[in-house]
Amino acid sequence: MESKQLTLIPEKIANPKYRKVVLSELPPDEEILGQAPTLKLIESIKRFGILQPIVLTEGDNNSYLICEGRRRIKAARSAGLVSIPAHVYPSDWSPSEIISLVASQRQP
């Protein structure tokens, strides 16, 4: 008999779309809350790129809401990147705070 895994997280939220997002599609640094990136982070991104994708939700009019990765976005711009990897969740499932919590739990 085949057993099924019980999950409380719907498929569309458990498996976000992975895509490269052009930084110009995200809000400017002045509108992003949080700390400025350190020089060490900027240098690391110049050398290795973004290793951990940011987390976004789809907003209105083909825009995005940032759930996770504000410093990485700012550092990527400072490092001269044009696009960065992102996990993009649908806008109709849950508030961005919940998605951020779920994304944090997915990481090893």
C-alpha cells in the first residue's frame, strides 16, 4: 500500500518559481528597508555572485514584493550585477511575512 506524505503547505507555496530577476524591476535601494550591505558582502558577491536566491512574491502590475534578501539586493547593485536569482511565490496565497517564514524553514 502506498503511503502519502501529509503536508500543511500547498504545492504552489512549497515549490516557488525559480527565476533570474532584473534588479531594475525591484524597488530602488532608497525604498528598501533594512541595513546597508557590508563591504565584505559586496566583495563576496563580486567574486561569487548571489549564492542564496532572494525571496519575492508577485505584486501588482508585474511588480515584486521583497520577502527576503534586502541586503543582497543592495549589495548586488553595488557589485554591478544586472540580475539575481530569486524564488518567486504567487501573490494570492499568503502575506509576505508567512512566505518569508516558510522560506526560512526550507533551508537546511
